[in-house]
Amino acid sequence: MEFLGFSWSSFSPLNLNSFWFKLMVYDFSKMFYVRVVGFLSMKAVVLAAGEGVRLKPLTLTKPKHLLPVGNIPLIQHVLTAVKKAGLKEVLVVVGFMGEKIKNFLDNLKFNLKIDYVWQDRVGGTGEAIGLTSNFIDEDFLVVYGDLYIKPTLIQKILQTYKRVKENVLTVVEVENPKDYGVVSLDKDGWLREIHEKPEKPSSNLANCGIYIFNPEIFKEIEKTEKSVRGEVEVTDTIQRMLSKGFRFYAVKVGKDEWMDVGKPWDLLEANKRFLQTIKKSAIKGKIEKNVKIKGPIKIEKDAVLKSGVYVEGPTIIGAGTIVGPNCYIRAYTSLGMNVRIGNGCEIKNCIVMDETKIPHLSYFGDSIIGENCNFGAGTLIANLRFDGKNVKTTVKGEIVDTGRRKFGVVVGDNVQTGINVSLMPGVKIGPNSQIGPNVCVYRDIPANTKIILQQTLKFEEILKP
């Protein structure tokens, strides 16, 4: 049957050459492009301009975003999660030691398009996000670059965004909400209010520093007044938007999915969490006879475990690192590239960065050691107080409880010690410092400082009977 020159049979959706089928394919492909391709074209903004004052002395020579967790810089963990979520374009806001971050990311074969925006002064998270306005014209993801997050977390957040089609922020239950932006939610999970580091928190829900924003936020950032800290806080902008009727849905994050790495002991905890994800050993290096391995370990290319070494996993031993003979590497230790751990050493729950040497007869526990350090024989790190109470240390000039019964020391890059040096719990040693033999260090040592023990020797003649 024909009508106006067309055959009715040609209009059947089952006819692959029909007009109707082609129209259906076009509509479906258009819908697929908008909902899937458009979704994946969302840009990610990673904030990486902060100085990391609370992480000194480690951040005197490198930005906090390049501090290693499982021998992988923090910012790389963030980008792994971004990539796993299917996003392709990343805008990194850099400032303090930004060239080091840029050089690292430019040499990272990661299959992501990465561009940079420079924040020349410390102006706050709101200002940092505002600097990206010329590059953003649709809803976008924001992630703080100094977080340790599970690789699947960004996927989870995007799935929620896809469902609610509104601004999204992430929250987690914490024990110390005064250290964070504190949020209050209604019974359906929508944000009621948010305040940065309040004296009297209204809840124990903290802002995680991962958001999805509508570009309307840029106008509101421009109108946001500086906080008492002299910065434009994105939390103040969000509160401003709430008062104007904008909506924010809160994604609740598990404690095992997210961690703020703001202090040195946080870095140790993040390292532990990452190592706990190693379920089976992967050995690319060389293992001599009479080596004992217990639990999962990763040994990278050209690493060597010499005879008599005992390793407890989970542990990572970086490329070119030599361990042994006759030493003990305990669980939750990460040894970087070209590290040397020599005869008679015990290393427990430590981060030891690239090119550092601990050659002989030393104990290092619950500590973070920078790059290119060299420790004399018999260097010992104490990680436990006599009274068994939590170890305290200094942060920004104030004495702070680490919350850890066992915590050793934090050592910057290029530090040297002589033989028989003792380092007391909670001590921090600045980069490029030297500690002479037989010194007992019980307080922090600034960068570029030499410590020499002064002693009085008395010589007496031995009289023959």
C-alpha cells in the first residue's frame, strides 16, 4: 500500500533501511551523547596551590601534593580516581612550588589532558576555584589535591550527581569536626548549612573537599567576602548560595574511602591504608637465598633482598633499592627508589623516600624520612614515651597531640647523622641539617643546621702497681 508515493512497509521500525528506524537511531544516539558523552566531558579541577605548613619540614623542599603514599605522590592518587571515573580533562590550580608539580605531571604518562592555572598568593579555596572560570562552561568536579581517596570514590560521586542533577558535596563523620568545614543536613541528605572550622560544631559531619558545582558558583565567589583568615573560603560561598535558594546534595563517604593528609602522622596512616590494598605479592626484583617473606609485598625492578632479610607485608620496596644482609623490614613500610638498608637494621611502619641510606645497625620506627638522607651506624629512633602516653610534636609553633602512642620522627631531605645518634619521639629535623656523632636529639632542629656534641675529656695516667 502506498500513500503520497511512500510505501507503508518502509515506515516499519523493523525495517533497517526505513525512515522511522533511522530517526529512532538518531534520537537514541543524540540522547546517548548528551547523557553519556556529555557526562564524561565534565572537567575536573584539582586544587594544588597550598603550602602545607602543618607538614613541615617535609614541605620545605617539596609541595605536599608530591608527598608519597605507597611510593606514589598524593596528587597522582587523586588523578587515578578522576581517570577511573571516565573524566578526560583536568585543570590543576598550582601555586607554592607549582613548577615541581607541573614537571611531575607533564612527565606522567597518564592519558589525561592536563592544563594549569596559577594562584600566585594564598587566597583561599574560593579564590582558587574562581581562577578557573574562563575554562569552565558547564558543571564541573572539584577535588582537593592533598587528599588520599579510594580509586572508586569519584565514580560514586558522579553517580549521585547523575541522579540528583544538582550541586553535590561530600561529607564524612569525624571525631574532631572543629578542624574542618562542618555541615548540617536535612533528613533527605540536602545541605542546610556549612561553616568553616567553627568553635561550636553543629554536627560531626565534615566537608571532604570534593564537589560538583554549577558554573553559577563563579558569580557568587566574586561576591564572597574574605574570612577572618583573610581568604575567600568556598564554604562561605556555598553558604551564600544556600541563602539564595541553590541546592546541594551531600554524598556520605566512608572513613575507608577518604582521608585528609594535613599532618605527618596522617601521611603514615594513608600509607598504611594504601598498603592494605595489596593482596598478593608482585616481585620484579632479585631475592637471594635465605630470605623470609611473610605477607604480601611489592618488590620493584632492580631491587635486591640480600641473604638473611626478613620482610613482613604489606610492604613496598622501590626500584633499585638494596636491603640487607641480615635485616628486618616490618609491615606498613614503603621504601622508595634506590634506598639502601644495610646490615643489622630494623625498619617498622616507615616511609623512607628515594636515595636515602640507612647502612647499618639502626632502628627506625613509625617515622617519615625524606630524600637523599644518610644515617651513620647506630642511629636509633625512639617511638614510645616512658609513660606510654600519646607522642606530642610541634605544628605551626604549637605542641600538638599526635593521637598516637607510637610515633617516631619526621626528617626532611638531605639530612646526615654521625654514628650513635639518638632521635626522641616527635622530633622534627629540617632539610640539609647535620647531626654529629653521639648526639641525643630531644627537640626540633631547624633546616640548614649543624649540631655537634661538646664534651669534656679528662686524661689520667694509669699508674702501674
